[in-house]
Amino acid sequence: MAQILGIIPARGGSKGIPGKNLALLAGRPLLEYTCDAARASRHLTRIVLSTDSDDIESAGRRCGVTVIRRPAALAADETPMMPVLRHAVDAMAADGYETDVLVLLQPTSPLRRAEHIDAAVDLLLETRAEAVVSVVEVPHHFNPVSLMRLDDERLVPFTGGTPITRRQDKPQLYARNGPAVVAARRRVLARESLYEGDVRAFVMDRRSSIDIDDETDLRLAAFWLAQGAAREETRA
């Protein structure tokens, strides 16, 4: 059986929302939602939280996940994700756990659920791809063929030519939704990007794709959580 390691990167610093990974969403720290989803996954054989923060470490231990401390050099605003993932995999290997597949789960995607994690891993294993990245369909009004720019105070099509205005005529495009889930084979860590080689798309809906960057995102996520709770009460 493949050893599949869930990695939750959660550093203490944040500019958009101070202490964002522990910001309260519906009365619970943001981190808890990802820990709960990871623990409910049927595929993940281990879960590790990578952090530089005492408070986040304490919260992760309360959630029942393994915690490793990363050095300050891997917790700066400009730190790329690949060295953070390599550090986590190497730390687990030093503790005797060798992973075949790693799953990146950023705590800023609180509405991503266990079934999303498992579906992304299923896609990776079934297709034998090198990586699977979660995406969301780009709303048609943000499609490049719909964008405009100002040229000497005049509004002109961003892409040039005649704008495409009918929704059904626009190309279907996708954007990374955080990403909420990245499942990749360990060999991908030898590269500088998760998006090289045979990368497949795992498409998620807009609600589940919300990525917390600021207070507005928190309020929207709280709204969707309340809507989900209301539907459950109605069904009961």
C-alpha cells in the first residue's frame, strides 16, 4: 500500500490577516478545518503540520496531527513551497517514515473536505500522473477575452481584436484555487515546481474553493458554513 503523507504548511506570519492560520471562522481556528479534513481522509497514512509558531504547534497537537518545526529561513513571506515540502518529507524520513505520495493541504482552504482530498489522490493513482492540482473554473466575466485595459484613458480589449461577449463563445479556463489540494509523487520534489510534467486537474466547485486572503474571505466562508448548517437542519 502506498504511503501517503498529508502536509499542512502553517507559518506564524501573515500580512493580510495577522495570525491568519489561527483566525476564527465560525468560532473555530482556521487550521482546525484542514486538520479535520485530513484526519477524515481514507487515503492519508500520516499527517504532519509544518510550522515555525508555538501557538500553531499547540493548536496542531490539539487537533491530533504530528508537528514538525521548520527553521525561520523557511517561514519568510517570500519562501517558496517546494523547500518547505522537502523539509517536511526529510524530517519524516529521519523519523522512519518514507512517503510515496505527498498531499499539500493549505489551511487557507477551510471548505475543502476529506472527499476532495481522496478524490485528488484517486485521480493521481488512477492516471499515474506525476501530480494533481485542484482548480476552479474561471468566471466568464474574468476570462481574458472579457478583460479590458485603459490606453490613454480609453477602454480597449486587453487581448486586442474584437471582444467576445457571449458566455457560450468564451474558452473554458481554470485557475488554481489556493490550491486547496495538491497530490504529487515524491519524485516531484527534485524539481523547482509542482506544475511541471504530467499534471492533472482536479476541478472543485466555487464554494469549496474559497481561499482565505482577507477578512472579506472569512466572512464569505462563514456565510457558506452557515448555509450548509441550515441545509443539514432542514434535512433533519
